[in-house]
Amino acid sequence: MSLDIFWFLPTSGDTRYLGHSASGRPAANAYMRQIAVAADQLGYDGLLIPTGASCLDPWVTAASLVPVTQRIKLLVALRTSLGNPTASARQAASLDQASGGRLLLNVVPGGDATELAADGVFYNHDERYEASDEYLTIWRRLLQGETVDFEGKHLKVQGAQNFFPPVQKPYPPLYFGGSSPAAHDLAAKHVDAYLTWGEPPTAVAEKIADVRARAAKQGRTVRFGVRLHVIVRETNEAAWAAADELISHLDDETIAAAQANYAKMDSVGQQRMAALHGGDRNKLEVAPNLWAGVGLVRGGAGTALVGDPETVAARLLEYADLGVDSFVLSGYPHLEEAYRFAELVFPLLPGKGKVTVDGSFTGGAFDVRAGKEKVA
């Protein structure tokens, strides 16, 4: 067994302490390139590039990372509620060519009606998934070289073609996450890998079983992944102290305001994240070593695995035993934590190895090797 381990690109900014502006790092492209290069060199398999009104454009960002990375896959958000499938098929094929076949697509119908309205999109929850179904039907056919005539409830094309074939066949793989029945139907019909946010293993197992059964009815199989934060330190005590420190600047008013904002969303996944803790900082360990503190003030993925390397690796393997083969991870701040996780946990995961150097002393002006003192 080998696991795919992805890292997250914080295109809306980074921080050392949640809710503390004085510790913030701007979403500068130079910083995004730093993280991408580090993840590439450390041996991460992919890099999730998110989307949203507060994020840098994922396609432009991904294109800027192609020349500075060598092997890492770029998991780019595909907003099916924005734009049109013909144009996005050309974008995908072009970026797949430019990256040498390193493009992956993360399908995002959109979970915030207020944000969608600002972009001129006024679909309700189920309409978003209806439109996504039509969008992906057209998109997949185009990238497989078909000339497409299609008329649905939301989308219509006549004689649509894509003249720039992608490197990956039949098209760059589609990833997707959603928790409603409509989302599970979309996953079963269209996507290659279904991602869930980091819920307790029993809840993840139920989701996997449901998506797998729906896919079987379509004559398809789907891979599975989990999106999580990680807080890993050399000891369990240090890891939990780091978790407490991450939210040490949050006050109750900030938490309440964030939770009220998330409650307005019609995203079932967001509702499930909020229900894990109910905004109560005293109820944050929602399963062994699964901590929901990030979700107090962050939308989307709101849980973290907390512990020493052996503990976190064991928890990841518990998800793997359920059928998960991919993890999309992150930690604050993302540059330093990319190194920390790779150094501490990669050696304990199947398909990964050490990223540190053994058998030598490093870190000082004088490096003593083989009994000889050398000036650096």
C-alpha cells in the first residue's frame, strides 16, 4: 500500500495564530512559490490550490508554479458554477500540457450562496449540483475528443470542441468533496476521487460506503481521500500545547461571529463541521487525537490530527483501513509545517521515506565528520 500525501497552498494568507492579524502572512505569489517548491522537494504527491473570493485565482497561481516545480501534482479548483465548460476544458488541457501531465482538478460547485451571489450566480443548493452535473458531462466529453451538442436545464452548447488534448487520458483526474445526497450522486457519476473533510472515522466510513454504493449503480469505482490539518510534534504533550497555542488569541466574540457566518451557508459539509464542536472550545477533541479547534474560525476543513509522529501516523492509517488512499494536509504556518510533517511522519507512512540526513552532524559552523573538523 502507498498513500498519496498532498499539502495545501494558503492562497488567502497564512498565520501562526488563528484570528490574530499581527501574525498574518499575506498571500503573496512569492510565498506560494516557496511552499510549492518545499512540498515538491520534500516528496509530497500533490498541492491543493483552493478557490474563493478571498483566494488568489487558482488557475493563475497554478500556472506560476509550473516552472518552479518538477514532479508535484497541482490540484486546482474547478468552479462549475462560474464560467463555462468549453472554456475550462481549454484551460485544463493547456495547463496539463504546460505542466507535463501534472494537473488534477478539484470540482467545487460552491457552498456559500452569498459569495456566489457576488459573482452573479443565484443557484440554490440542488441547482448547483444539477448545473455541475451538466457542466461535467460536457467537460468530460470535450476532453475525450468529442464534438458536443448538449441541452440541459442550465447549460447548452452546440458543436463544442476542444482542439488541445491534455497529456493525461482521458482527462486530468477529477477530485471532489461534498456531504449531501446530491453531492454523493455527483461523485458517483463523474469524479475519480471523493474527498471528505476530517470527520471521525465512523462518519467517514459511512460516507465511503454510501458513495461506493452509488458509484456501483453507475458501473463505476471511486477512490477516497480525507482533507485534514495536522499538528505534529516530537511528543504528544508538545503537540497538544501547539494546538492550544494556535487558538490562544481567539476570544468568544470572534468565535461566535465566525460560527454565525458559517450557519448561514447551505453547505451540508459545513454544517457537519460546525456540529462537531458547536462553537464550544471545551469540546474540541471529537475523536481520539482529532481536534476541531481550527473550525472555530475557519470554514471548510476544520479538524486536525494532533499528536506525536507515531500517533498521527497511526490515525492516518486508521482512515487508510477504511479505504482512503489520499490525504490533503495542512498546518500553520504552512511553510514550516510542510517540513515538520515530512521530517517526522513520512518515515512512518507506506510509500514515503526519510527526508532528513542520517550519519552526520549538521547545523553548525563546524561539521565534524569521520573524526575530522571541517570549516563550513
